[in-house]
Amino acid sequence: MDPSSVADSLHGLVASGRIVDLILVLVALEIVVMALLPRRPTLSPVDVLVTSLAGVGLLLALRAALTGAPWSWTALWLGAALVAHAVDLLRRWFRGAGR
């Protein structure tokens, strides 16, 4: 395969936002695998989901920016990521305080 065609393919994948779609599929698979694995006492399915939602929000903000969506979509997804991150931190904070 010609290196310039590989570069063109990668450029198209990034410029179209499809790279984010592929990463989101991997994140979804990761969530499913984590849900199916034996539970660790410190890691509940809710922990995995909340942590993942923060990353998903950032990925969707990236996708909005890459595809030229209105700035409000990027801001919305960044705000959603912030909320998920804050919830994750608060859950960890108060779980640690209970020990």
C-alpha cells in the first residue's frame, strides 16, 4: 500500500470524525467487558460507567470540533464531560471519606 494513500485514508478518517466513532465503539466494548469481568470491591459497574461517560463527553466534543459542528455542540459535550468528571470525583471522595 502506498504511504500517501495511507495518509489520505487517515486524513479522511480524522477529518470526517469517523476516528472518534471507532474509538467510541472501543469504549463501548470496554464497558461491556468490564461489566462481564468479576467485580473488584473498589470498582463497581457504576464507577466504570461514570468514568467512561467523562471520556465519552470529551470524544463527542472532539468529534463536533472535527466535523465543523456549531460551537454550541462542542461546548455542550465539554460541559457533559465536566459534569460526569465531577460526579466521578465526588463519588470517589465520599467513598474514601467513609473508610
